[in-house]
Amino acid sequence: MFRNPSKIIFFNQLLIITAVVLCGVSSDRQVDAGEVDPAQAAWHKKYKDQQNIPAPDKMLLNTDKEPDLSEGFRDLFNGKDLTGWTPKGGSCKFEAVDGMIVGTVVAGSPSTYLSTENADFTDFVFTCQMKWEVDGNSGVMFRAQTKPGKGGETVFGPQAEMEGITGDRYWNGGIYGQSCGG
């Protein structure tokens, strides 16, 4: 949930990565695989040449069947504080409030990523609930990496895209290559 000036909240949930992401919003036109929707063409042209994309063998893509989610899962966020979590990139603020992670946008800050390096979550399924109070663009990154960048750290890798309905890209729920050219 975003709260003015702009905040995002992740509700404390079991560690399960199913597509709980928001419904897609797209143009009225059907687009074939490998074709760029005209509504996304300007954005695609701007980002298509970024060179941060990890090699496919480094992405650890899952090819297993959906697991039984009724038992054996545990929380990544303890519901109380941000022990084990570190902001990377910009200067936006994160805090634990009422069992939720709340992120607050700082005007002028580049993108900020709340990250954990909890090594015992190497083989996982993840789910969360995400709500906005204002329109915005966000997502949940997984298996992300960092490297030095302009003015600080660059975070890059796969992201489950979540953005408000008035965004200029008009889509949600897809896997997006953050700082990887889309």
C-alpha cells in the first residue's frame, strides 16, 4: 500500500512465489510472441540495449511442478522489524509497521531496493500482497544482483512487475528485467 508521499507495504506472508501480482492492463490489440506492443515501443527502445542481464545459467529458473503449499513454508519477513534487510540503491525509507513492510518514496531519490541476503532461501516459492495508496511503479525482485553504478549501487535482475493503472507501460504481473533492458 502506498501512503502519501508514496509508500508501499508488503504484508507478512508465507514464503511462496505464485503470481499474486496485480491484473494486467494492456492495449486492446493482441500482440504476437516476440512482437513489441505499439503502446510499449518507446519504452522498449529506450531500455532494450542495457547490458546487465545475467546469463541464463545464472538465473536459476524453476522447471518444477507447483508445490503443495499447505505446509513446510516459513516467513522471510519476521513481522516485527527489518533485521536482515538492507536498502540498496537510492535513499527511500523502509520500516516495519503492524506486521507489514512500508516503503516511503523520497523525492529525487533513484530507485531503492529493500534487500535480504538470507542464504537459506535458495530454493523458494514467494507470495506477498501489495497495495498502493497512490499510483506508482514497483515490483518484487528475486535473485537480484548488485554492482557499482552511477551515484551508488545498481540493482539488477528479474522482477515481478507491479505498477498502477495510469502508468505509461500499461502492464502488471510480468517478469521484467530490472536494469537489464526489460
